[in-house]
Amino acid sequence: MKQTRIIKTSIQDVSPENVHEAVEVLRRGGLVAFPTETVYGLGADVYNVDAVKKVFETKGRPSDNPLIVHIAEFGHVHDLAKKIPLKAKLLIEKFWPGPLTLVVERSSKVSDSVTGGLDTVAIRMPKHPIALALVQSFGRGIVGPSANLSGSPSPTRAEHVYADLHGKIDMILDAGPTEIGVESTIVDVTVDPPLILRFGGLERERIEDIIGEMRTTVDIGFLKRSPGTRHRHYAPHAKVILVDQGDVNRFGQLLDIYTRKGKKIACIVHSRRLKIIEPSDSCFISRVNLQTFSQSLYATFRHFDQLGVDCILVEGVPEEGIGAAVMDRLRRAENAAIETREHVHPYSEFDHDKYRLE
Ligand code: TXA
Ligand code: MG
């Protein structure tokens, strides 16, 4: 067992010493969990194959599920990417630093261990001052998957990282709760029109304002290719059931069924119509605000797991702006129970060349 050091930092005070210690750990090939504006990441030196392997082992992550590389200087994208398509340049100019990850063709400097053998690499420049300070002082890219055990909800607080990974990683930089609460939006810009691989913190509408219409993995019929769909993702241990917004009757029915089965239930609701649902001994209620739904979602899942809840009923949200990312995670959580873990290459079913940019 390792001693996991927790270092308190804050957005107001990015102490160079704290980042300095974390940089030392990265230089030695160690693992540092760090805050970003989306969720906490598990950092390691992108050019240290052993450190990258440790990231997979520590998370219990299948080695074919590639990692995102975090950078802090625009110039570094040229070290990692073979070429940057025009639409990618426009997005970088407009949205970096920020919650947008771009998938581009990788350069020969990026190892197979990072990309799971793919010929592309995912890159993002986070907006969080501590993430930026860390990557900047380190001077090169840091791989950063979410700092959770594979299969559990991403960590939005340092406590979540600690719960999943203490004793296995060297350090956690604790800067309190993250701002956005769901992961970055991932866009594959090696194809045209670009493809949204994961809905996330940056709204689709804002991206399309800049580069025109994009497609989704569903549009072109290869849902299986989408990262995170093959492996259990974003889900609590409790069974999740998604209910349409404001559907009082359905909530009533489900509460009835599960209470009669003697199950411990929790509800996550936001609309006024659902104010009539009352908590009881076997039913917890979390009333959330639509504006802050994404921020609190994973923390709420973890909280209910700690209470030993069997089943979480969640009220759906309008599928616009960040609501698209929230609904995506809720559907994945709902489907987690019936998903199988196939070890097929994520892109094996996709005819990439058909869509490739010239
Ligand atoms: O907000 C975020 O993106 C957070 C913070 C820490 O930056 N990171 C994060 O990483 O969510 P992770 O590893 O939990 O999710 C990365 C996703 C995975 O689903 C992976 O399959 C996909 O990105 N991915 C990585 N490289 C890829 C590539 N070359 N092509 C397609 N998908 C890729
Ligand atoms: Mg993750």
C-alpha cells in the first residue's frame, strides 16, 4: 500500500510549491490526481510507458480504452498530432482551454499504450488553473482519464478519488468540487463532418456554431464504436431507472413496485410537479436544480451507493445544452446492468476510411 498524499489547493491560490511537488511525482513516473473543470483526472507522464501502464492497472481499465492527453501550451498539440484539420484549428482557437477533447491523427511520438493501438489520439487543454499550472510546470503532456475505478461514476470531488484510489496513487491535488461535473465533449475531427463521440461539458450547439453540423455515433449507425459504450461507464452500483420529466404517474408506479419488493429506493427529481413525492424510511429524495444537475449528478450517485440504495429513479432533463450530456450519462447508467464487457477493438466495426478527411 502506498501513502497517498492529499494536498489542499484552491483556484484562488495556485501555490507553486504544491504544483512543484506534484511535478516531482510525475517526473519519477508516479500518479497524481488533479482537478479539472469537468471531473478529477488521474495524471501520468504521457511519454513514460510504465507510468501509463500503471494508470490502466490502477483504474482496472481495459487496455484497449485509450486515454486523453492534457496539454497546457498550444504548441504541444503539434508534438502529439500528425496534422490538425482546419475545423480543429477553429475549435482550438475558440474553445481551448475548456471542456472540449479533440481526436486527431497521432504522431509517432505517442505510444500505443496511450491510444490503445489506435492511429488517433485524444487531446484536450483543461481550463482549471491548477490543471493548467500542473501541466505547464511539468512541461509536457499528461494523460488524464477520470480518477475513478473503471466502471464507477467519475470523481467530482477529491473525496471520491480518495475513496476509489487511496493507497494506489501517490498524490491528490484537492481543489474542492469541480465546476461542470460531467466529462469533456469529445469530437473526432479526423472525419468530415466531425463526429461527436461523447456529449459533455461543451454544448453541441456552441461547437456547431463554429464548424457547422456534426454527426453523432448514432447517426452513422456504429453506437458500439463510441467510447464508453462497450465498457460499463458512469454508473452507480444501484440500478438506475430513467423516468420522463414530470411523469408523476410513472414515479408513483415504480415507487409502489419497489417498495413492495422491500427495496431501498432513492429519487433524483427537479420539476415542481414532483414536489408531491415524499421521503420515507425506505425512500430518499434528492431535489436538485436543473441548472446544477450536471454538477451534482455523480456525487449524488455515490452518496446513494453509500447509503446502500438498491434502485435510483431519476427524472430526465430537456435534451439541450448540457442536458444532452446529462441524458447520455443517465441512459448509460440505466443500461449498465445489461451491458456485457466485450473485448473488441472500439473501432473494429467502423469503416474509418469512408469518412476520412483528404
Ligand atoms: O473531462 C474529461 O475528459 C476527463 C478529465 C479528467 O479531463 N477525462 C476523461 O477521461 O473523462 P476518460 O479516460 O475517463 O474518458 C476518455 C474517453 C474514453 O471513453 C476513451 O474511450 C475516449 O475518451 N478516447 C480516448 N482516446 C480516444 C481516441 N483516440 N479515439 C476515440 N476515443 C478516445
Ligand atoms: Mg472515465
